Amino acid sequence: QKEVEQDPGPLSVPEGAIVSLNCTYSNSAFQYFMWYRQYSRKGPELLMYTYSSGNKEDGRFTAQVDKSSKYISLFIRDSQPSDSATYLCATRSGANNLFFGTGTRLTVIP
Amino acid sequence: SQTIHQWPATLVQPVGSPLSLECTVEGTSNPNLYWYRQAAGRGLQLLFYSVGIGQISSEVPQNLSASRPQDRQFILSSKKLLLSDSGFYLCAWSDQSNYGYTFGSGTRLTVV
């Protein structure tokens, strides 16, 4: 079983829509959860970082962690064409290395 | 502020040729350094990581090797490239807290 599972998509939405991106993970010891955004032919950039369960909001982005169901979500409100990218979830426990999902490719249509 | 440099951006190499990809970090000291490979539909695969000069940990057996000759320099090498070495190679760094990795812009390697 993979440490992190992520639906690869692709996901296509109209501009202004609310986007929901999701991952599941297998190890209950994971405590740190991240979302990265990767534009085509670029390196991933850290978008959101959360510790343990709960929500974290940053502008139009909300990261949500449900440790009871081992479920990670990223919500994008009022999506923009500039949000078109691949989104990768990642998680780790303690000082261990990150485990990444395979990424979900999102296209926001003007 | 911290920056990470990775080069070259693209590379086309024949099978059996050597490889050297370089990554340097500025604005920090004693970073943790990582080499990842990203294949389409397969996500990011950790190849090597280093917590200090000369300290290299390999995550998967392969045709590649890594070295860290200086605190902020990380090199990915191969003596003889295989077709299967093609991919998008990413260097990343983190501080000792491992808060979040900062990635370089990547090298797209095509072995022909």
C-alpha cells in the first residue's frame, strides 16, 4: 500500500468554481501535512502546511486534515485560470522524509 | 533570503554517457539536501538525501550516485546513463526542522 494516495485527475473546472482536491494516507504516525503547487516544467512550491488535524486558511486556499479518517483536503475558492497547475499532497512523521502523492492536474477554464 | 539553483534546465544525453547535475543553495547553512526524480503519473521519488557534508543516504538502488562536497552543494551523477534514467530531476533543501522542502526549478533529462 502506498503511503499517500491521490487521484491524478485531470480535473477541469470553470473560473470561479470551488475546487476540492483530496488525498488519503496510510500511516497514522504522520503528523505534518503539506500541499505543493507545481506549474508545468517547474519545481513544486509549498502552498500550505498544517500540523495534526484541523483547518488552515490562507486567502482563497483552505487545507483540511482529518486524522481519524486519514484524509487530507485542499479547497480553492473562486478559482482562477492562474490556479491551473498540478497539486501534490505530502506528509511525514517527525523528522522523516516527505511522502508525496502523485499529484492532481487542475485546469481552470476562463 | 534563501535560494536554490539547479542546472542545467534541460539535457539530452546518449545512452552510456556520464551525467552530472549540480544543485547549490544560498542564504542558509547546514541544510538538508534532497534529489528527487519525477516521472509522469508516478509522483516524486526520493533518490538521495544528505544531512551534512559527505553524508549521503540512498533510498533506492539504481544507476545513480550523489555527493555533497560542500555544505551547500549537492551533485547527482551517473557513470553510464540508461534509457530508464530519463525524467525530471529535482533538487530540494530543508532546514533542520524539515518544515517544508524548497525545490529547485528542475532538470529535464532525456536519454536517447
